[in-house]
Amino acid sequence: MNKVFCILCAFALAPSVQAQQLDPGNIAQSQFAQVDADSNGRLDMAEQERFDSDMMISMDLDESGAADMDEFLAWGFGFSAVAEERGREANYQTASRIIFSIMDYDDSGEVTLEEMNGFQAAAFAYSDQDDDGELTPEEFHSHHFMNIAAQEALMPIQ
Ligand SMILES: [Ca+2]
Ligand SMILES: [Ca+2]
Ligand SMILES: [Ca+2]
């Protein structure tokens, strides 16, 4: 039931992502809004964990209880369209593979929710520059590992 709901959510989100300007900053902004369940302009760890459980259910298409590399890459995190538009698909895929490998703490080839939570807790602590237990949009955009990886992968070649 929950799974079906989340798959529907993923489809429902797709058009709004495409309607946005293809700008990594806008995508990070829309991701922030999705995680910020109480819309108070800041993310706390409880919001992040709720979002990650929903995301894991949506990603885990074969219902194995974990996400493998293909499921993780297929999810795309909203940046795939930008990567395509900029001809940076290979870079973006490499960045995503690196993030996946870091998340896959026991090297099993699958990321469990527990591993995802461990990664997100570390990323959250790192991003929380003023250590107040919440992330501002700026802390999230500029310091979260996944946003750093995506922005670097999608940056125009100078
Ligand atoms: Ca919040
Ligand atoms: Ca694993
Ligand atoms: Ca903070």
C-alpha cells in the first residue's frame, strides 16, 4: 500500500521537476521543500529519516528490502534531465556510483535503509555548519554530500 503510494508520488513529482528550469540550484531547492515536511524552512533529522524511508520504498522496485546500483541510478534524484541537457550523463553517473559505494557500507552491492540512514546522518552532521541540529537551505545546497557531488558533476566544463 505504502509502496504503491510512493511510486505514485514519484510519478507525480516528475512533471514538476521537468517544468522547472533545468538548473541544479532549482532542483536542490525543490528537494529541500520535499524533505521539509513541516515547511518551516529548515530540515531536521526526523524529516530526513522519514523522507529516506519513503525514498527507499520508491527506489526498491523488486522489493528486496534494499536498493541495488541499478535501482539507485534509475532514481536519478531529479538531476538526470540536467545531466542529459548538458551532455554530462557519464559524469553524473560516476558521481552517483561514488555516492552509492559510500552508502553501501558493508560492500554488499545493495544499500539498506540502515546504511542510507547512516550515510544521511553523517551528511547531515557535516552539512550542519552551525551545529544547531537543523539544516538551512544554504547548508543543504552548499554542503550536503549529494548536492556537492551533483553540482560538481553537472558543472559546465570551463
Ligand atoms: Ca522542517
Ligand atoms: Ca550494503
Ligand atoms: Ca544548521
